[in-house]
Amino acid sequence: MNWSIAFEPLLDWTWLGAVLVPLALLALAGLVLRQRGAPFRAAAMAALALALLNPVLLDEEREQLQSVVAIVADRSQSQEIGDRAATTDAAVEELKARLARFPQFDVRVVEAGRASETEDRTETRLFGALDSVLRDVPQSRVAGAILVTDGQVHDVPARLEGSNAPLHALITGSEDERDRRVRFENAPRFGIVDRPLAMTYRVTDTAGGQEAVDVRVSVNGEQVAVETAIVGEEMSLEIIVPGAGRNIVELSIDRLDGEITDTNNRAIALVDGIRENLRVLLVSGEPHAGERTWRNLLKSDAAVDLVHFTILRPPEKQDGTPINDLSLIAFPTRELFVEKINDFDLIIFDRYQHRDVLPILYYDYIAEYVENGGALLVAAGPEYAGAQSISRTPLMAALPGLPTGQVIEQGFYPRLTETGQRHPVTRGLEGSGQEPPAWSRWFRLIGIDRPEGQVVMDGPNDQPLLILDRKGEGRVGMFLSDQGWLWARGFEGGGPHVSLYRRIAHWLMKEPELEEERLTASGRGMTLDIRRQSMSDDPGVASVITPAGARIDVPLQAESPGIFTASTVVADIGLYQVANGDLATLAHVGPVNALEFAETVSTTEVLQPLAEATGGSVRRLEGFAGGLSMPGIVPVRATGATAGRDWIGLRTTEDSILRSVDRVPLFGGFLGLGLLLLALGSMWWREGR
């Protein structure tokens, strides 16, 4: 029971003061002047004041509130080193068991530090979780917080605002741990393909020293060098960027005896390879309405350096024009097709026919150029079906189809073949998803016989329109119509000529994104995303090897024609190997060189300043012979000490909830009336004598 006295005046305090203050002054004056009967008058006035103030005796029934204790268990990836996770589990269970003996404590346990499936942050952030678990608790009810962690916490605040509760930290791991790691000091984000890229790195060791360490250098999973590094010193490194797009550069060192983890014995740098401008040679033959279509497209591409020659006057034409007036510069055939032919990434013949401008031997050089890895595109017109067709030269060995001599002159809609719906050059081409396609008609097609390679577009009567083929190490494309300019001019609404022409050119120049068979993977938070381009109906499952060496099989699901994808949530940060069929790739999940593994040796120094500022303590859990050394738990009052040599204190609250109140008026009823009459009667009696 909680007894107290309260006043419930019968009059408003203003009126009460107006009545009682003058009476009190009169009674006080009588006492000061020692008038006869002054004590009786003062007693009567006091009785009247009590009657008006109406004192009440209160008996309150209150329920004492519990103090809230927060236990934060660190579940970050560094806590999986050694027996830290087991130590954490044992410590949390022991804390819960000990705190259960104290009914005044409300224990709340929260786990923190593990990144989510889509979160690309892997740091040990415990104080955000602590704020969340205590968000609905007033500061007066917070008994304290106990963190069970390895001490490597990355969101430690400068101070805990408005809190009088102690912060205690129980540290897992050993005091004599050792770790060696390698990290990039300077790793450019971009590099030029086939050019050297300068980088720097450093090997560090918690034990110090300046030992020589072998560092293996791998690019896209293939070891390219073994460097010698001195521990603690910044070392230089030079690699050759192998290809366009994402490249993974990995440094790795051997694990030491007694080293707590080898997770940070690898460092990753992601380098996006950028090609120097692609060089394209465009040779236009017979003038036609769409002659500048290819030129305009290639000139608009900032990644392309274009060399363009147009043959307007064949050598056999004799009209008396002086030779110096025939062109601005002479057509450097030998320089282009013999001396510097290998400098070009793509050669395009646009309605070109053999008229002795090029010596017959040069066509053999072009065929050899394709066989050795070059790219050739033939945009054919009626000339291709004629007597002077380039198919009647040694270039025929590189061509995917020979003309039948037929030129089909009729309106038709270019359509994607079944192969074209899967091929990256034509897949998803805007307007192809309906029948007829949402683009304009063309009116000319050159007939060919027995096409080689992949027919991705066709015309009337399923005649090939666009063929893509591989010859040796090189690639060849053949457009069997010169009507693409109708799309560029907007005839009947036009068509997607820009995307189609650009994809053809970039496929010929071996752009990785346009490969028919391609496997890529990437990390999204702690999710591994896999994407497979394939011309097959079912590429099977993807085999994934984790950083720890475990193997998992991930089924690939069809997303669209030629595209298969899969996603799987993984547990570890690091480099994953993904394979499907004959293809393999690498993907890094989680942040590159995660802060979580920048420092892995357990420590008391990070949390010590904040814990001491709150009156708490930081101590290791490792006890004698590797056992668990748990401190005692002591409830303390608001002003008591909260830490000792072998104990930690948690504050108890004085907050409570009022359940009921019993009221007993002290100056009411017959008792109050009797006392008032007695006081007034005594005053009257004394005044009457």
C-alpha cells in the first residue's frame, strides 16, 4: 500500500485565498498582539481552513514496471571465424538464464550485423539494432545494454544521447589472434582494352614485420603473374585489360599457420574494359537511295572511327576527265587492303561490285583477314546477282551465301526467323512482336542458294534476308537487300534501322553483350543473379562454387526467347564461380573488399570509450583454458555504480502503473463537522468569559 495525503478544496483556489488570507492575517495579528482568546481564534480559523481545503487520505495500488535490458548478438560474417559463433550462442543463453532470475528485468534479445538479401552493405552495425529494440521504451526504464560481439563494430556513436543506462560489451575471440590481409590501395575503375593498367596494393600483418610474400595475380579467374610483396609496403602492379565490359582482378596470398581466417587473403578489383574507337572501313559501290544510311549511322556512333570511300566512276568509264579531277584523293587500295587491313575492326561493302578498282588478289587478302579474326559485312544490291558480283572473286570463300541470279522485286515485311527471335542481334527488335511486324515493307531481295550460318531475318517465301556467320576466327554478315533506307526515311512509319544496323556492326566486332552463347553473373546484396544467353531451348542448370569451395546447382528459368535467368541467396561474401555447359564466369557477391573483413582480429578498443562513458565495461568472454568467463549480474539503483571487477550492473527503474486509489476524507462527515463545531465553540466560550 502507498499512503499519501491530497487536498480537494471545496472552493476554487482564488476564492479560497480570498476567504482564508484575511482570516489568517486577523488570527496572526491576534497572536502577535497577545490578545485574549487569540489561540482559540487561530484554532477556529485553522479548523475552518481544513474544512474548506478538504484533506483526503489516499491509498494507491501501484504495479512496479520492469526495467528493459537489451542483448544484442553480433551475427556478422566475421563472427563465424573460429568458435566465435558458438561462444556468442553460449553467452546469450547464459545471459538469458541469469537475467530470468530477476523479475524486475524485461529482457529483449536482437540479432544484428548480417546483410539482407538485397542489401549491398556488409558492415557490423549493432547500434541501429539497439535503437530499434529500445525505441518504444522511455529512458527511465532502460536498464542497460549488453553487446556480444568480436568488438569490430562500424557504427559506434560518439555518445549515447539522453541515456543514463550502462553499455556493456562481451568480446568473443582471443587476445593473441593474428591475421594477414591483402588490399588494393589504388585500383582504377576503368581501363583500355589490351593496354596496361597501373594499380597498387599492400599486404598487412597484425604481427608486423617486413617479410616477403608471394602474391598471385589473376584476371577473370586465370592466373597471370606471381608478384613478390613486402609486408606493410605499398607495391605497384601492372595488368593488361583483356576485354570490354566487367573484368575481375584478384590478388591472393597463402594462409599462415595460426591465422584466424583467409577470407581477407584475397582482394578484388572490378575494372570495366573500354575499347578504343573501333575502326570501320566502308566502301560504297553503285550510288543508290540508301547510300548514306550506313555512313550516317556509323558517324553518329562515338565509339567508331569511320573511313569511307565511294566508287562513283569505275575505271572502265572513259569521258576525257583529267585524272586529277576524278577525286579529292586517290583510292589508297594497297594501303587499306594490304598494309593496314588488320587495323580495321570491320569492313563493309555497300552495293559494291568488282570493276577492277581492287586487284583480284586483294579479295584473297580480305578473305584471309576474315579467317584470321576480322569482320566483313556485305550489304547486297542487284549487283550481287550480276556478272560482276564479288561472289565471283576469291572473296567467295568468306561469303555465307552465293547468289542464284534472282532479284525479287515485290513488297514484303522483313520478319524474324525462329533463330532470329533468339539471336541477340535481332531478339526483341522493336515492332517484331506482332503480325505483320510494326514496321514498313521493303521491295527488293537478292536470292541466294544454300546459306551458311544463321538466318535471323527472312523475306518473301522464307527467302534469307539477313545472315550471320562465323568464318575461322572472324565473322561475316550479309544483308540481301538494299532497302533498309526505307526504315530510315520513315516510309510507312519506318522501322528500327538504327538498333538493327548497330547490333549487326557490334556483333561483327565481337561485342560481348551480343554473343549468342554468353554466361554472366553479378551480386545484388547477398543475392547471386545469373543470366544465360543461349540459342538452345534448355541450357540446363548452372553450377556455382562458393568462396568456401562448396558446390550448389541452380536451375535456370526461361525469361524470354534466348534468355535464361536464376537468382539464389548466398551466405558468404566473396568470389563465386559459375559454370554452365562450356561457359564459365566469375561474380563477386557483397561489397568489394568488404569493411567487414578489413579488420578481423577481435578487440576491446573500439567499444571501450563509449562503454566507459556510460558507466559500463568491456571484457573478454574467453576464460581459463578456453572456457566461458561470464560476469555476474547485479541490479543497481539509478545512482549506483554499474560495473566491477567481475560483475556488471543494470539499473532498476522506479516507474510504476497506478491500478486503483482508495479515498478517505479526513475532514468530512460528522467527524469534520464535530471538529469544526468544537473549534468554534471553544472560541465562543473563551470570548464569553
